[in-house]
Amino acid sequence: MLLHGFAAPIDELDAAVECISAAARFRQLKTPSGRPMSAFMTSCGACGWYSDARGYRYELADPLTGEPWPDIPPAFAALARAAATTAGFDPFDPDTCLINRYSPTAQMGAHRDADERDFSQPIVSVTLGAAATFLWYGLERRGSPLRIRLFPGDVLVWGGAARKGYHAVQKPEGGTRYNLTFRKAL
Ligand SMILES: O=C(O)CCC(=O)C(=O)O
Ligand SMILES: [Mn+2]
């Protein structure tokens, strides 16, 4: 479900991203096969998504510092819960928020979010900064995807039968895009 303009006020969210990345900086992760990902990432919450030669997984502490990830800011948690409820997923209890930073040349290839333990909980995904086109393939990674243009403040929620849907993101349009992806991972 696309909740157009659901995330407001955006300034508060931008400031929280700034604050989180001061403690757990954006970094370029590598795929298990050693290819650098084009989006830079960081996380907040009880765990953070990570990838390197050891595989895709959630880490309880930031491997760069050994410190716990910053807490999920109250404004993030409130937004994620409200969006999930509006989309029919109640209660949503995210324990992590992956923050993606896309420079104008960064994108994300087709994948599904499958490193979490609890697939009964949805994914709540928030766009900040520049707009971008999100591609939704559905349960199989082929055919022509649904193209969804995401603008700052838009929130996309997928769960239930769609929880393991394949999706991708194209390069942002004219600037840096940030994406908050809330998940129940542990
Ligand atoms: O940037 C987005 O809109 C989606 C990001 C995503 O799919 C992911 O982090 O798994
Ligand atoms: Mn994803």
C-alpha cells in the first residue's frame, strides 16, 4: 500500500537521520561475493542489517565500532506503527530500521527482504530527500514490474502474502535519496 505524503513533518525525520549517522556512520557494504553495494547504509534499533563475505545477516552491534546501534527515535517508531496500522498490519513492532542513502548514481537491484525471522510482520519503507522509481515484481523476479514513483514523505508498506515480494529501486531523480526500511528482524 502506498501512503502518499504520510511521513510528516519530514524535517524531524531528516534531523534524526543526521543524528543516527553521526553515531553509526553510513558505510558501503559489500555483497557476500565482494561487490560493493551502491547505496550507503546504516541502521538503528536492536540490530542492524549487514553484509560482507560472511553473508547477509543482522548484527546486534555496529561492526565498525563494536557499539550497539543507536535507538530507533520515537518519531520513527510512531511513524512506522501508524503506517502499518493504516495498511492493515496491527500491531507492528519493528526492532530495526535500515537507512539507505542513494547518491544520484546509486540504485538497488531486484531482491526480497528475507533475512528476518518473522515474516508475519510487514515492511514499512519511507522515502526522504530525492524522489525515485520503485519497481515491484511480486513473488517472482521476472516479467515487467509495477513502477511506483516515490516522493519524499511517501510511505510504502508491504506484508502478508506480499511480504516476500521482489522489488528494486532506480537511481534518485536529481539529488540524494534516503530510505528508512522498518522491519521486525529478530
Ligand atoms: O530504497 C528503497 O525504497 C527500498 C530499499 C530496500 O528495498 C531495502 O533496503 O531492502
Ligand atoms: Mn528491500
